[in-house]
Amino acid sequence: LVGHAIHNDLKVLDIPHPPALIRDTSFFPGLRRALAAVSDRYDASQSPSLKNLCQYVLNLKIQTGEHCPVEDAASTMQLYVRYRGDWEAGLLFTSPVH
């Protein structure tokens, strides 16, 4: 399940989902570092907004008018796809060995 601050949506909808299967762009350290590298106004310890991630990491302007959840979902997927290799490799590297 890919989303941005998706824990909020899951909580409101009362939908449980295995945390290991969630890819949340607001929490991924690789995206936080990427944003901090291109924006001197961002601290990598903060949770980034989707708008800032898209503007500075994807060079894509979103949320310029009325809120569009389809635009948010599509841009979140673009962020995930761009960092998928590093993201999934990091999960494999940090997963416990059985």
C-alpha cells in the first residue's frame, strides 16, 4: 500500500494493514534526505509535505488549486517509483533473518 501520511487515512477508515506492507512517502528517509539536499528550508528530521516533495524532488507542482486526491495519489506513486529500488533494498537489508 503506497501513500503519503497513509496512517491517517487508515486510522479514519478503521482499516488495519500490515505495517511491513506500507510504503509511506512521508516517512521514507531517502525522500527526506533528497528533499533536504535540494531545499535549504527543510530539515530531514521533519515529516515533509507531499507538495514540497513533489516540487523539490520531482520538479512537479501539485496542489495549486482545489484539492485533487487523484493528483495526490499519482504524484505519491511517482515518488515511490523513483525511489522504489533504494526503498525495497533498504527493507530487505533491515529485515530480520528467519
